[in-house]
Amino acid sequence: MSDNSPVTKQATGEEAALLPPVDVIEDASGITLYADLAGVPKDKLHLQVEADTLTIEGEIDLEMPEGIEASHSEVSVSRYRRVFTLSKELDATRVGAEFKNGVLKLSIPKAEHAQPRKVEIKVV
Amino acid sequence: MMYRSLFPRDVLAELNRLQREMQQGFHLSPNIRGIARGGFPAMNVGGTPQSVDIYAFAPGVDPATLDVQIEKGVLTVAGERKLEQPGEDATVHIDERFAGRFRRVVTLPDDVDPSAVDAKYRDGVLRISIGRKQSAQPRRITIE
């Protein structure tokens, strides 16, 4: 059933993960990225910027009754993962993140001086 | 809207979708409404002896616009997802997320109790839990 999943899977060389659908919009101030990560609670969302690589990862955590047996599942993997390469004119040190109702909104401003740095982004 | 592809502009993805639908046509399907994979919201259905649980993955939907109905053994989940519109000077580089009205239908088993429904929206997932009728629940029979 893996090839029928509504969300395409990305081969990462590790465990299977869902590829969340995204919208990427650019305007004069920077780039805004929206990602659909339904079922991921805030504490199980991990964002990381390392060098020029942005990684979005999330673990689905659903409240399920004991002894539930699946009869139909379109979301059969409980992990999302998607990686983007950022271009140099973006300032990865000032990434803003909002996460609400399973939608992640990332605002990546354009840098005045491109300076590569490793940063951990915490979701507020 | 049921079969909307995630990449509507991608010809290969469309061909792939068509191929999948063709293949589904040759397989025995347990449900006359078919299995609308690739639809929004994606759905998982499961059950316990006490309940039937439906999970609809509908991120970023205003819960007030969600409409859940049970009628004649059929559960309908409908609503609308509105996305923020990009400004006039903005460029859209990737456009994969679903926008607009949606509607999905699930056939329920015969033993559910439509009056015992509980629906919650959390982290972008709508969970609908429908109790089964008392008479349908398993009972231990004592052998004398």
C-alpha cells in the first residue's frame, strides 16, 4: 500500500517517512514556507538548520483507544521528514516558526550579509 | 475533489494517479465507494469492540467550518480549507497543499450507535469516535 499513500514517501536511507506537502512563497522580505504536518504535537516537531540545509521532522502522535485494529489506513507511517537546501541570501539565523493545527509556518528572511552558521531553531 | 493529486501540474504524477486508479479497478474492493486515496483529508479508520474510530488528517482547517454528519450508516466529513493568499509581488515556488472545499464519505458498520458520537480536532487531526450498540458488543456466554 506504500505507493498508494496520499503523501509521497521520501527515501532517506533511514526509516520510512512521509513527505509533507508544502507551499513555498517568496516576496521581497524573504521566503515563507508552509508545511502540513497533521497529527504532530508541538513537542514532537523538530526543525534544524545546519549549514544551508533545513530539515523538518515530526512524529505523529494520535490518541488511540486500547486494542484498536486498523481497517483502512492512508497514513501508515507515523513520521514526517523533508529536507530543503537554503540559498545563500537567506538568513538562517533569524528563522521564525509558528505551528498551529498541524500547519507549520516558517519565515526565512533575506540576509544582509550571508554568513553560514549552525543554528538550532526552537518553536515558540 | 476526492482524487486531487498533490502535484496537479505534474504530468507524470497525473499519469501515475491514473495508473493507480486503473489498478484499483481490477482489484476487489470491499466498499462500493472505493478507496479514495490521495484525497483530502487523508483518513485512517480503525475499530475496537466498543467503538469505530475515524481519523481525518485535515491540518489548518478552522474547526467551525467542519461539518460531520452521520446518515443512514454513512459518515460524511465536509469543510473548507482556506489558505493565506500570497501578496501581489510574491512568487509561488512550490504549491502542493490542498485548498478549497472538501468532502469525504465513509461507510460505517451496521452495529454503530449514531447517538454516541464524539468528535475532537487536535493537532490538525479530526478524530471521530462512534460507539457500537450495546447489543452488538461481545458477551461472555457461560457454559453450564
